[in-house]
Amino acid sequence: MPKDLHPVIGLEIHVQLKTKSKMFCADDNSGENKPPNTTISVISTGQPGTLPVANKKAIEWTVLAGLALNCEIPARFEFERKNYFYPDLPKGYQITSSTNPPCKGGFLEISENGETKKIRLHHIHLEEDAAKNFHSTDGKHTLVDYNRAGTPLMEIVTEPDIRTPAQAKIFLQELRLIMRYLNISDADMEKGHMRCDANISLTDEMNDHGEVKKYYPKTEVKNLNSFKSVEKALEYEIKRQSKIWEDGSKPHQATRGWNDDKGISEEQRTKEAVHDYRYFPEPDIPSINLLDKKIINVEEIQLSLPELPQAKKIRFQKQMNISGNDAKTLVGDKPLSEFFEQTVSELHEWVTGLPELDGTKEENWEIGGKKAVKLANNWLLNNLITYLNREGISIDECKITPENFAEFISLIYSKKINSTIAQTLLNKMYETGSDPSSIIDQADLSGGASQEELNTVIDGVIKQNADAVENYKKGKLNAVMFMVGQVMKETKGKEDANNIKELLIKKIS
């Protein structure tokens, strides 16, 4: 791309809300996995004489999303009709709220290569989804499944603040995470719960602060069903549009579809102007008063906002003393972050109650808490998660409970089991879901010898390996590891290697 050309990218993201019923009727909203055309009614299929009734929960969840994304919530918003004709729209129009939306402005901060960038939002509006078309491979036939028709759909429209395909991908990933933390959508792009249209143009007029001085006609790219496809499509469009500029022309405003198999965008049609849709107020639904607490209680919704991913990541780093990358991994999976927090909470009781720590609970946690949390973090991300990934399941499908995992970590922390036994124990916990103590008793995985017995074994190894002792005294550190191996052999691998090493060095010294 020529140096004097800069990408200007904005996104339109549709997010399906997982309410029990549809946007304007009582139809079941779980038709995704049900036989075609079975979760429909005379209202969702647009039969004459039927009247829509707005879904209160969908409005509340849209306001919740707006508050999470720093939007202004206006006093009122209105539904309207957006007219167009297509097989997936049985009424011949869509009920939407894009002209007077329930959420205005807002922003989402993203982090790219250690730098924070604020992506502004234009608005969030609420509407109904269309049905789903299935086209035959020969292009001669189309089947329509109306189960999706009428599903509550939020459209989140950004300002053209995105400058790279990578930023667009990061923005969508952060947005999906927020939707999941709010528990209002599964936001799975591959399943169509979250869909994205990307608007992109190039400009040759941008100031030193990265602000666009002149906008040119934009291309809207559709059929983007994954984060990767969004990134690839934008990279392709930058190359395609750059070539047009280099040839002395400028791209015209158009809508193009992304062909993932070919890795190209293909022109579909000239993009409609607003007047093509013939917007007018929806006559059957009055304007929604967002100041009337009997209708929508915005203050109550504000109080229900959960801790959001970025705040949780910062808290994990500060309170639990874990790295930024580990915090990102934990927070990036909501159930995983909840499992970790519950484990730490349970671990607090185990560690503070250990007899070798004789202070108050607060003092004991201050002494041992950081080490225990670090152990939990390492065993979760480096070991347990490996089992989950191998079977392709999430942590909430795992048989191991946070309580049992905390007990497992406490056994390692107090050196009652070594790392070798810990691996075996974790595997049996994963397979059975049993608690560590029961497995240890049944499978004879106890920590082995008493301290007196261990000292006797160590004394014997020192006596039998005088050469190794002398080599260690001469500075050959590997000699002590040889003796550690001998002790481990005598104790059948049931002792902690680090503990043996410390005792050997102490006795030799």
C-alpha cells in the first residue's frame, strides 16, 4: 500500500440476544437447533392483521450492553420500519430502531502491541433478525427456515476509528468477551450469534494525530463469519483498493461479499442509500420512555453490571500477582476465570488452616497466599487445561470441582505429595471426579516415608556415595542431583525432589 494512503475502517456488528422469546412475539427463541420452521407463529411470519409487542428483556439487555460500552442512554427511543423485499423477510419490512436508538455514542478500548486505542461507537440499536436462506449449489432454488425470524438482534455500529485489520479483529474479540460476561449472548461468530459487516475505504488526507481529513466512498464487506475472515477480508480490500488508487481511479461505494474459499471479495450490488429503505415510524409500537422506571429501570440495570473483562484482568494481576499473559488467558474464558477464583477462595481456607502456620488467617495468607495462588495458576494453565484441550471441552464440563482442585494444590503446597505423584493424582481426579484424599488412600499415593525414615535413607545414601559427596564439596553441583536420584529410588519416587536436595545439602554442609 502506498505510504500516503491510510485505511479507514468501521464495523457493523449484529449480536443475537439469547432471550427466551423473540423480539416482537412470544415465539420460542431457541430454534437454532430445532427442525426448520417449527418455532414460528403468525406474528413472526408476518401474517396480515397481527400486531407486534416489544420484548422488555431484550430492551433491558441492550441498555445493559450500552452501559458496559460507555454509551449515553437517551430519554426515549423509537422503533421504525425499514422496508426491503427478500425471501428471508416475510413482512416485507424489518422493525428496527437505527434512527432513534436506545444507546448513543460510547467506546471500547483495545490493546494492540502494548498500546491502548479507543474505538468510538456511533450507536447501538435493537431490531429483529431475518430468517435464514439456504441456496442450492446450482443457484436455481432457495429454501427458507423462519426459525430465526424475529430473534432479538443488537446492531453495534462503530465510528471509522479502526486503522488496521488486526485492530478490527481485536475489537471483535473484546466485544465478544463482554457479551459473554454480560451473559446476554453466546456471541459465537461461527454459529451466527455474532455477525460482522466491515466498511473500509482508503484516504490520502490524514493529519498527524491520525484523524481523517477527507473521507472517500466506502465498500461494505459481508459474509464474514469468523475473526480470521474479517482480518483476511480487510487485508484483501486494502490491496484491492490500493491498486485502484494506483491506477488513477478511486473505488466506488458498493457492497461486496467475502468468498472465504477463494480468499477474495466479490461485488454483489451497489450499496443502498438511506432513502431506498423508506424508513418511517412503526405505527403499532409507541416510543419507549427510558426515564419511566415502571417500564425500564436504567438505574437498576446499571447496578447489575458485572465486573467486565478488562477490570478483571487488572485485578488478577494486582491482587493475585499473576502475569499479564496468564491473566489474559484466564479472563479470556469466563468459566475458566470463575473456576480459578473459586479455587483461590477455597485455597484460602486450606492454606490458612495448615498447622505449620500458627498466625491469624490473615497472617497465614500473607505468608503463604502468593505461593499457593501461583501453584494454582501454574497447575491450571499448564496441566489441567491440557486435559480440557485434548478432549475439546470447557472447564465447566470438567469433573474436577474448584474445591477438590484447591485441596490438590494444598497437598503440593504443603509438600505432602511431590510433582510426580501430583501428575498421577490429577489424572485420576480428572477421570473420576473424586477428591484427592480418597484417591490417595485408594491408590496408595501417599507422600511416603516419615521425616525420621527419610533422614535415615538420606544418611545411608551419603555414606554409600563418599565420592559424590567429595565431588559436591569441590563444586560439582551435579553430584548432589545424583544423590537425589538415589534417595528417590529408595523411596520409590514418593518424596519431593527439592525437599530431598535441601536436606542433602544441609547434611553434607
